[in-house]
Amino acid sequence: NVSFRYNEHSENVLENISFTAKQGETLGIIGSTGCGKSSFVNLIPRLYDVSSGEILIGKTNIKDISLSQLRENIGIVLQDTKLFTGTIKENISYGSPNATDEEIKQAAKMAYAHEFIERLPEGYNTYIKNQNMLSPGEIQLINIARVMLTKPPILILDEATSNIDIVTENKISNAFNKLIKNSTSFIIAHRLSTIKNADKIIFIENGNIIEEGTHEQLLAKKGKYYSMYETGI
């Protein structure tokens, strides 16, 4: 029964949301721009707190878990990704500071970032002073490599491949498929092809869940999801 608004003077962005994600399940989250998808996943790592209702991991309210412990167990790749000032190696190992060089390289290879990193002046030791040194797609690949390295039990992908060309995206999808087998995953996507194999798909409209089920179940309902699928999005 989660509702959320950004401040006490604004309207609810999410209204009385309820669902269960079982351990190891992949949930696809879909809906039109501005429907509340990103707000929805931002509540899980407590980037914002719910206005009412509660989010539970097992039977524990996430407000009763320390922020550091909660976020240690969540990996996030956002549409608008950023890098920290520091080397490529430090950026990839940010969530796993004790990772070996070989583990960092392996994660980069899984994210299809290794080749462009090797072409940089200092390779993995290239110092990133500002975001303009790399393309948006390259920045996103480094963020994906970071998640590949940490192998988090909870994974949030919010348009995680939006800045990446279609060939690389297809390759990364295969790597993500391996990663999500060990995670409870929440995947926000505009393209239905990205989420149609999810264990459950949630369709959000105006802050409400209006449809929920597998790809096949939602097509059979011939509702909003079916209409979106038919238009070839």
C-alpha cells in the first residue's frame, strides 16, 4: 500500500501500490513517460522514502535496515549515469574496493567495456577528470561493469542501455541475463522486447498499477499492454 509524493504540497506520484517480488524473480516495469516508473524503483534503495505504506525485504521494513547495509545489497544502473573523479579502475571497483585487477577486467569484459578501455591512453589507469572525456554510452558501460563486479542480490536497471548502440545492447542483454539469475531484479524499459521474458510485468499508469502478469497473460487480457505491444514499441 505504498503511496509517494515529492513534498507535502504536491500530488501523489504513486498511489496505493502493492505487489510482491519473490527472491530471484525478474520484474519488468513499463508505462508511459512520467507515469511514476523511476519514482517507483527509487524508493527501494531509499533515495526517497515512502509517504505512506511500507516496503519489506522478507518481513523487515527497509526503514529498519541501515542505509549502508541496504544499499550494499542493491546494484543500480540508471539512464543518466555518472562517473566519479578517479581512474577507470576505481570507478568500476567503487562498490567492490577489494576486487583484484583480474576481477575488474572480467567485469569490464562482461559489460563489453574492456575494448574501449584498453584503447584509452592509460587503459584502466586512465584518470577521469570530467564526464566529457567519455561518450554517454562508454560511461554507461562502466556503470554496467560496476554492477557486474558487485553481483548484487537486488538489481535495478532503469533504462540501463539507453545510450548504447543496438549491437552492444544485444550483447549486454546476454550478460544481464546471467547476472539477473542470482538477483531479484527490477527492469524499467520503454522497449517491450527488453522485459517480455520477465517473470512478472507491471504496467503503471498515473501512479497506479493497472495491469500485472507475464507477457503471455497480459497479451491475453488485450488491455493497455497488448495495445502497446501491437504498436510495435
